[in-house]
Amino acid sequence: MIDALHFEFMRNALLAGLLASVICGVIGTLVVVNRLVFLSGGIAHSAYGGIGLAFFFGWPYMVCTTIFALAAALIMAAVSRSMRQRADTIIGVMWAIGMATGILLLDFTPGYNVDLMSYLFGSIMSVPRSELISMALLGGGVLALVFFFFKDLLVMSYDEEFAQVQGVPVQALYYLLIGSVAVTVVVVVQVVGLILVIALMTIPPSIAEKYTSSMLQMMAVSCGLGMLFITGGLWGAYHYDLTSGAAIILVAATGFLLSMLVDQVILRQRRQRWLRAHAIDGNDR
Amino acid sequence: MTAVPPIVTIADLCYSTGGQDILHNINLDVFRGDFISIIGPNGGGKTTLLKLILGLLKPSKGTIRINGRPPGTHGTCIGYVPQHVNHNLRFPATALDVVLMGAHDPRASRWARTSGQTKDTARETLAKLGVADCAGRKIAALSGGQRQRILIARALVSRPEMLVLDEPTASIDTKGQTEFYELLKELNKELTILMVSHDLLIVSSYAKSIACLNRCMHYHQSFGSSREVLDAFYSCSVDEICPVGVIAQQPWTIRKME
């Protein structure tokens, strides 16, 4: 791995991965504890429409996709608040529409067509320096917002109704949160692809959740796990010449399965201790 | 009666969804020191009424005033204890963290760290409710009864004047319920309590007054015996004691009543 870092593209890839894991660790934690995974998936996929739009009209990618994803996210947020019972259906529909629009727009775009795969799994190995900077700026902005409203978000994430009684502007914060997810998706999609975005936003937080006792800890551990998975995946991709995005996801998935295994072992040990403490003969089980 | 103005004043309150009145012409004053239990059938509008008082819903007609101001602007005057204790179980927070959420004031400075004093208050509140040893444990590791007390502590930590509880004993066993009502009785010495409850027998021996709610409300300021309450709610002698019982679920019967 160390010798791989002699190449600039590897250094950029690693930096992009580390940035992505920090942003995804923080926003992903909020996504997981607020049960917004499906909605985030919807945003990520409908952002595809924005990508298609950007290429079809030749508009700048970052601006166009950000606006499109934000608009889709806010519509989804509004729908999910006004029709709670059927929110998942509407999100599912928008998910598909966004994606189909993107693909058709790319079809209509004359000349060279971008590789769709690179937006599904990303092209982390070919991130230019300029993109790293815009990623850091947008990501930094989102993180600053989250930490500015951290306590309100904490109270809201645990119990929205109670937060509202306390006077927390729940409605506005919800839109802010969904907006942050949209920006995160746009920032990270180009680098790691939309499938990896969802994986990075859900796998590390769902592992971290089990071993931490505060939201801040959960965010920190998620960031750490994300970095571990990305570094591991990149190393594998470099050594065995694999698709980097897919390699990273499989490393993360392995981590997820391992954590489930560890849980089982811990539970079994705890039960043994309990049995011993209650002087129950181990053979009776 | 008292010269002190009521904490909560509800006047001619209606709340409707889908063209039907969920609540119809509700009038109720809650005074300091009251222990009111709202009873009524499912769909009778009990939770809706609480949500209106808390400012989570806006009335279609009529007014609610909390200490003279509309709900939702009252800051920390009302402490709310929700119905579900198993809500968001896997959330990464300790019992103490949850209690401290009750002390969060969104209008206060964003950068202020939680003061040691607030933490002490939170610990004291937990101790008062008999769950001091749970402070450092994750909420998922607590029992339903313990979580219930944690949620009450969260409501109490901001020192409210009134506690609003929505079916607080739904997830507690019988022994726990008796303990719980003893606790409420104790708290009632300093606090006003308004709660929704289903168990009439227990309610009749702890609550000071009872409000029957089934779209319309009939308020029993005081009642002689638990027998009277039971009669009011279930029996055939409904007409004399509580007219609410006769009202069926359909709106046209309300019109007939008037």
C-alpha cells in the first residue's frame, strides 16, 4: 500500500475515500438513527436525473446535480411528512423516475456517453485534485451545519414529538437534515458511486450503533470504520486489480458480518457467565 | 373556587379531520394542583386533546391558553411523557443523556456545554424516581418500567408546572402500575397532572377529577366513589351522571344531542 502511494492517483483516491468516510460517518449516523435509509437511497438514485440533465444541456455537473438532488430531496421530505403512511411508496416511485430520466437524458446526449458504471460504483481511482477541493468545501459546510444544530438534532432524532414540545424547530431541522443528505450524496457519488454512498452511510453507523452509547461516539466510530473499509478496499483493488467501489463495499460487508459474529460470541459468553453465576449446571442446557 | 387563574384554559375547542369533528366544543380549565385523568373509548380524541394542549396540533376552532399564551410558545411550563416507552430503542444514548434532553433549550446559546448543575439536577431527578442506578446504562438495556421512569425524569428535569402523560401505564405490569400511581400522587404535591388512562379502577383511587371524553367532554370535578366513575363510564345510568357516554361514534348523533 505504501509504495502505491507514490502514485498521485492513489494519494487522491485515499484522500477522497477518507473525506467520504468522514462525511458519510456523520450524516450516515443521522440517517440511521432517524430511519432515513430508504429516503437516502431514493435521493441517491434520483440524483441520477440531475447527472443526466447536466450532460444533456452541458451544464456544470456539480451545480446541476446539487440543485436537482436538493429539489428531489425536499419533495421527498415534504411527501414523507404529509403522508407518513405511504411515504415509502412515493419515494420508491421518485427513485425510479429519477434514475430513468437520467438514463434517457444520457441516451439523448449526442456524442460520447459517460460510463454509467462510473456513477453506480464511482471512479475513486480517477479523482482530480480540483474535485477533492470542492468535496472538502461542500462536505465541510454540511458538517458545520450539523454540528451547529447538534443538540437540536440529537433531541429530535431520539423523540421528534418531545423535541417539538421543547420548542425545537423540528420541521425546519428535518428539511435541513434531508438537504444535508442530498448534498452528501452529490459530493460523494461522483467519487464513490451511488451504491457505495448508501453502503457507506448505513454499514459503518449500523455497526457503530451497537458498541457506542452516544450519538457523537457513534459518528466518530462510523468515521473510523468507514476509513478502515475504504483503505482496505482500495488496497485490495490496487493489489488484485479489482473495481475499487465494489471492493470497498465487500470489505464493508465483511466488517458487517464480522460484527454480527462478534455479537453472537459476546452473547454466548455473557450467557455462560450468567449460568455460572446462577450455579446452573452447564450440562442441563 | 380558586382566585388563581388556571394553568390551562380550553374554550369551545373543536378539532376536525376529514370533515368529522374528532373533538367537539371542549371546555376545560386545569388549575394548579389538579390531578385530572381523561378517560374515554379508543377514537374518542384523548390523545388528540393532549396533542392540542402540547401545541403539536392546531385547533380548528376555539382557543387553548397555557398560562395565558397559546400552546407551543410556553417553553418549559409543560413536561410531556409520551405513550410509547419502546420508541427508538436502539438509539445510542444512556439514561442520563435522555434525561438531559429534557433540559435542552433550543433558544439557549448553542455552544454552551451542559453545566454540571444541570447534570446534578438530572441525577437528582433520577434518584427521586428510584432509578439512579440506571443513569449510565444504555436505554436499550433497561426494562420497560425503568424506561418509563427515565421518560418522566426527562419531563421533570426542566421543572415544569404541569405534567402531561399519555397512557403512561400501557407497558407496565400490575405491581409496577400501583408503584407508578403512588409516584404520581407524590409528584402531584408539587405538580399539576393531566393524564390519559384506561384503567378506571386505579384512576378512580388516585385522580382527583375525571374528564370523560368521546368527541364531547364531560368533566367530573369531584366524584364520590369509584363506583360513580364506573357507572359514568360504562353503565346504563349514564344520562344522569355523564352525558358523554351516550354519544356514539358518528357525527350526526352529536347534532341530535345539541
